[in-house]
Amino acid sequence: MTLGEFIRFKRFEKRITQSALAQKAQMRQYEICLLERYNYPIPSNSKLALIATEFGVNPDIFFLMAGKSPAKIQEWLLSDPD
């Protein structure tokens, strides 16, 4: 699941419109639309944190999904324990 797909899933789950989410994240509605559909553009860390907070999700999850965590941490978190 991409970051955009996850945001769309959480937005539907919380019954929030793109416009309402955009306002809370200090973005424009079309940016939320592009993010959900094409995973582009990836917002800044501060905007990702606002979105995560709105959904009650740890912002680090969003940073990881956006590829904004250091590579070693991403590798460790996504590694197969077997």
C-alpha cells in the first residue's frame, strides 16, 4: 500500500473530505487528490505530521511510507525476521 492509498483509506475510515483534510494539513484539495491517486507530491514532514495527527497515526509511519526515514531504519523496519 502506498502512502497515498493509506491516506485515502484513513480519510474514508474517518469520513473526512479531501477539502477538510487539505485545510487541516495546510494544503490544497488538489494536492490531496494527487497524493491519493498518484502518490505525488509527497508533502513536507510538517504536513505529513498534521495528516497523521488528524488520523491518530504515529507520524513516523507516514515518514516511513513516504521514504523520509533513514535507509537503515527503513531496512530494519521492513526486514523479514526469518
